[in-house]
Amino acid sequence: MVDLQVLARDVHAELNGEADRGKVADYIPELAKVSLNKFGIAIANLDGVCFTAGDADEAFSIQSISKVFALALALGKVGDALWRRVGREPSGSAFNSIIQLEHEKGIPRNPFINAGAIVVSDIILAGHRPREAIGEILRFVRVAANDETVSIDPAVARSEQEHGFRNAALANYMRAFGNIRNSVELTLGVYFHQCAIEMNCVQLAQAGLFLANGGCDPRSGISVVSRERARRISALMLTCGHYDGSGDFAFKVGFPGKSGVGGGILAVVPGKASIAVWSPGLNAQGNSLLGTKALERIAQRTGWSVFGT
Ligand code: GLN
């Protein structure tokens, strides 16, 4: 048995000196302010015990990692009807790409590219005010993390609102096909606020435990989603969680993960652990460069994989 505390510390120490740390996202100006030197790791086992290294206690913008929680919430609301409006195939394109939408008549490839996540936000917003929908997403994350202090950074939400031209294009385009039902402005407001949730690695690793444990929070015993749903969300994380880098992530790491442009990655190892890594420098596909390397080393040394032991 690998000592997870030693593992977290070793992997952090080995990679922390790397000169090539990727590039911090700057299309959201507020994210560009974060130091490239940050690097944190948290590994939570199924007893909820967390093993940490580096900046694991420092909050960062979870960005697209929020799409996992929003999907779980939306599925709880509308069930499989969600799949009439969003696909389940990897896109092979960038997270903010618009090109497939025309061919596929406004139905996004999957719920983790921006277009798909905007539809999921639109589903959560249905019948609510934006404030209520945002509150519901935040509550879901707080319950999953077992931490009432998780919050939204309004400066990041504002920054994205002011510069989110591509997301506005995606939402308007889908609205033209009837796949956005609320006003584009309100739906985007929900989406930007969910992306602006800030968490540290410890909170994020804890929040992923229900997925690693068949849908049930192992600390409270509360069933967050059904076992089948946890498996399916995890399958989508593996096939679509890193956009056009998803194949490479599956190849190198071998268990489900979801990245965000804030430099975080949430990875779940079914039956074993939930892992959060954070380093704000991104690779060409917009996924954390050091974070991916860290998960690769963790996978190698533990032998954890969904493809056999
Ligand atoms: N809020 C970001 C955006 O819409 C999320 C993208 C990401 O994390 N990959 O561009």
C-alpha cells in the first residue's frame, strides 16, 4: 500500500521546480492575476481523510470543474430528458469551439464543453430566478464538499461577464435553434457564476468523494446521486473532461478527470479516492500542465486505473 501522504509530498516536491509550467488563462482578465508558481495536491480517501501538499489550502477558481456538479444537479431535475438537448460524445475540439454547433443543429456534443454546460445552466434556470439557480448550484457543491464556506468570487464572475464574447456567441447561436429557453443574458449569468465558484484542493477533493464512492457521500452516508448516475458522470469525465486533450488524459492517467481553466483538475478513482490538483499554468488544450503531470505520477505509483489493476 502506497502511503498517500508521502506520495502527495513526493509528487509535489518533484514537480514544483519545473521551469515549464504552461500559461495562465488570460482571456478572463481576473484569472490572469493568479501566480504561475501555485501548486497544490489533495488526495481524499473514502474515509474522507485528506492527504495534502503545497498550496492545497488556497482557494482558486474552479471554472469548468463546476460543470460536473451542475450536470449532477440538472440530471436530478430532468433526468434523461437532458440528453435530448446535449450529446454524450467527445468533441475533439476546444472547450469554447462553435464549429460543430451548426452541423449538429445547436445540440452540443457533451455537457462539459462550454456550449453543453450553458445548456445545462439553462435547464437549472428553468422556472427560477438566476439568483435561485446560482444558489442551488452553490448549495449542491457545499453539500458535496461538506463545507458551508464554499463561495463564489464575484470579481471573477464579473470579469467573465465583461469578456465572455465567445460564450455569448455560443448561447445566442443555440438560442436560434431553440436549445436555450431562457434569455441568453440570464442563462449566461448562471453559467458565469457557477464557473466563478472558488474552492481549495481539500474542498474539491472532498466534493468528488460521492463520485468515487458510487454516488454516496462516504462520510455522511447520504446518497447524492444513484450508483448508475455516478458511473455515467464519471464516464463522461473520462471521455470529455479534458476537451480535445481527453484521449491523452485517459491514456496517461487512466481514470476520470475534469479540468478547469483556473488550473484545477478533479479526478476520481472509483472505489479508492478523489483527487484535486491545482497549478494555474495550462497546456495547449487549456488543461493544467503540472496538474496533469501530477495525476500521471499518482496513477503510476498507486497503480490506480479504471482499466485494470
Ligand atoms: N468559464 C470558462 C469559460 O467559459 C470555463 C472554461 C474552462 O474552464 N475550460 O470560458
